[in-house]
Amino acid sequence: MSTQETRDARARTDEQLAEDLESAHQSLFNLRFQTATRQLADNTQMRKAKKRIARLKTLIHERTIIAAHDRLVATAVADGE
């Protein structure tokens, strides 16, 4: 994922990110299969696929943390603290 792809991913919804993550996992599975059958010519594709998965998981985790923080703040405000 390039910087532009990361920016585009940040603009996507949670559902779209989940779909992208599923697609990336499927791509990695296919690359592993190609490696096992010695059909993969470019070994850097595996590394790129793993990094894409890590970046997508990071974006999803960031959103989870932000949502939890927002809920905590909303609860504190509602309690009058």
C-alpha cells in the first residue's frame, strides 16, 4: 500500500475495510499456494500482501480505539464529571 492507498483506505467505511481485509487474506492464501506449487515468480508479492494486511488491521484497530475513547468521554459527560 502506498501513501495514496493508505489515504484512500482511511476514507473508506468500516465495512469496506473489512471487505478489503478479507480480499487481502484471500490474496495471501493464493500467493502461498503459488509458492507451494513453485508458480510464484516474484517473491516480494508475499511481503507486500502481508504489509497490506497489517496496514488494514492497524486502521481497523485505530478506529476501534477512537470509538472506545469517544464512548468513554460521552459516558463521563453524561455522568456529569
